Amino acid sequence: MAAGDQAVLIEFGEEIKPAISRRIQAFTQRASQHRIPGIGELVPSYCTVLIYYDPSDLSFSRAASWAGEFLSSGSVEVESTPKIKEVPVLYGGPSGPDINFVAEHNAISVEEVIRFHTGQTYLVYVVGFSPGFTAMGTAPEKIQAPPPPPPPNTVTPRGGGGGGGQNGQ
């Protein structure tokens, strides 16, 4: 679908799911490897890829047709091995002011919140929002919580935030 006069938006679904993320990453990888003149930045997100194009080089129809070639071809899996990064996280105080709320909401101790949070590997769905910020999921149910009222105004370096099944660093 058109996204303004210089972009095509490709939708892959309506839910945040690892399978959709893999399709988006595979599409972005294939499309990036076969870019044609006039295609600009490809911006993957949770359920979409936004493809910028230069309307002086390409029409919307040609840009959409180019994108369609990668929707109907090849594997739906990413061809490279995922990179695993260890991210240091500070809990409590100004670096993580919501940890007590999460613990109280789930009727567990702060130590258990930390154990559940650090006890798994998270899939990064999106990098952006602010430089270096990663939106990751899905947090274990035992530590999922709505944002506390009132929501925090800032996230400090190495701090994290979350709401529902998502969390960010």
C-alpha cells in the first residue's frame, strides 16, 4: 500500500510474533541484496516493512512491483544465524524505577523478577524509537505488567522499560 508519495508499506500480519519477524527479516535481507536504482531505505518494524523510493526514478507501481517480487520468491526464513548479544541491565533505583511495581503486580519478589527477566534470550523485533533502543519480546508471563501510573518520563542509559509482553533496552 502507498505510504505517502515516496514510500510503499508492506504488511506481514497484525500481531507481534516471532514467525512474522522472521518473514520480515528474510524479506528485508533479500530486498536489500537486490536493490534497484531509486529504492531507498528499507525500514522493518513489528509487522511491516516501509520501503522508501525516489519518485523521480520510480513510480509507485514499479516500486510496489519490485517489492512484490520478494514476497512471492524464496524462503521465508532469514539466511543467517541470529546474533546473540549480552546486554548489561541495571535494576531498581533511577535505572529501573518500575521493578517494585512489576514485583507487586505479579506477587513475586524483586529477585524473582530479575531471575525471570534474565533467564531467557529475547528476540529483538525493532531497533529505533531512539538511538540504540531495542524493542524486544516476549517477557515471561510471570513478569508481565501494564505500565505503572504515572508512566516514567525517561529511560536512563542501561535502564529498561516495558509494558505487557514487550520490554526494551
